[in-house]
Amino acid sequence: MAKHKYKFNPESLSYVKVKRTSKQKLLNIFTYFMASIVLAVVYYVVFYSFFDSPKEKGLKRQISELKVNYELIQEDFKSAEQVLQDLQERDDNIYRTIFEAEPVHSSIREAGTGGSDVYGNLESSENTEIVVQIKKRLDKIMKKIYVQSVSYDEIIKLAKSKEQMLASIPAVQPISNKDLTRAASGWGYRIHPIYKIRKFHEGMDFTAPTGTDIYATGDGTIEIVESSLRGYGNHIVINHGYGYRTLYGHMNSFKVKVGQKVKRGDIIGTVGNTGLSTAPHCHYEVSINGNKVNPINYYFNDLSATEYEKMIEISGKSGQTFD
């Protein structure tokens, strides 16, 4: 049964039934409708401020898992970088030192992986910063791995040629022990026999009778065969490769020619007294990459420990050279 609204009439002292117009009815309906909407909005705001929807709960769970995975990836990156750094240090400080190769320059290892547009296709991602950061770090590691791989390829080649390198490095005396009269002078400052001034002697003198055989101290190629009345006199230079060269001075005769391949122990000539020399001997020099070094360090295939100590003692004594 429909409810009716009544209004008290003071004139007639009675209640009169109120009749609502269509406009009033519509206004009431609209008022109720708007009140319902406001109430629903308030309910929605309050509910979702304190409670998560199932979808939000799922998204938060995914975000939490992604954060854990991201941290694990960062740890994996860190471990990979540490292993790679260790490989680089071994390469530069051990392997390349053994084979006397120059270390890989840091500018090559740290070279960039491309221009700024390389990561442009990732900008549309919702997690652009994280994705780009991971991609850049991964690219840098891959670049270093590639450089290290190329370096190891070079080390492998050096290892394969190690036998040849060991045969080429000067490692014996140019004069046999049985033919030596004595080692006249070693590396260092000495009194020049002709000029009578203190001068640095950049080699070692081996005294022996004229005509005594002189031997190549390592495998190589005859680079110079020169006859002269000055300086080294008649002398030979052998290029052993790997930056090594040896010089044999004041020779009496030659038994090789320029361009000839020789092996360690091959006879290349004989002892003489040519050039600026005061007695028969062989002036012997060793150089590495153009820098002359003390030959005393290059007799390890020829002398026992006792003989080596004796040679150091003799060569270290100050005195006069024969050239």
C-alpha cells in the first residue's frame, strides 16, 4: 500500500493530503540517486585506502618477486665481474709476462659498447631505467669477455710458438768454455784500452786465441755481416726475433752471410783482433727491443750454478777492456 504525505491545515484544523507534482517526484529521485553515488564514492575511497583489491595484491606480489630477482641478478653480475677481473689480472700479470707480451691496454678493455641510440628501443618499457641499467651492464661484461677471448687467442698462439721462442732467446756463451782463456771484461764502466778514459762497456769480452770458433747463442737470422777497421771491427749481428739481437765483434773471419738462418751452436765465425781492439777476443752484446742489456743473464743453458757465480764475479771486476 502506497504511503501518502499529509500536511496540517490550521484554518480547518485538519490534515490535508499533499499531492506531489511530477517535477517534485523527479527531484526526489535525483536527490536519492546523487546521495547514493556520493555514498558509493566515499565507500570506495575508504575501502581501497585500507584494503587491497585481489588484482593489487597480485601486482604487489609480482613486484616483490621482481625485486628479489633483480637483486639476485645484480649479485650474479657482481660475481661475473669479479671472475672476469681475475682473468684479466692473470692475463696481464702472469700469462703475458711469461710470454713477454704487452698487457692489454685498459682503454681497450673499458671501451664503450655503442652510441646513445643503442638503448632507444627500450624507452617504451614501463621499467626503462632498470632495464637499460641491466642491459648496459650486461653489454659491458660481454665486451670485456670478447676482449679477453681475443687476448687468450693471442696467448695460445704465443704458447704454440714458445718452443721456437725459447730456442731463439740467447742462452749460451759465444765461445766454448774449453776455448776460453778468460772473460776479460764484463758489463759496466771500464777503462778504455786505447782512449784511457772511463767508459761504459755495453757487453762482455771473451778472450781466446785467434781463429777460435764463435757460436750463435740462439736461433735467428744473420742481419749484419760487416768488415771494418774501426769500432767493432769485423762483426756480425743476429736477429733472433721476439725483440732479441746479439752482436759479435772483432772477428777474424766470417762463416755466414746476410739472410742466412742459423741455429743455436752454429759456428758463425772466428775470434780476431780487428777494429778498436788490443788483443784477440770476442766482444759480445745482447739487446732487447733496441736496449742493450747485461749478457751475464743469458748463459743459463751453458753454465752450472758454480760456473755462473764465477762468471758473475769475473765480469763484475773493474778493469780495462780489450775494446
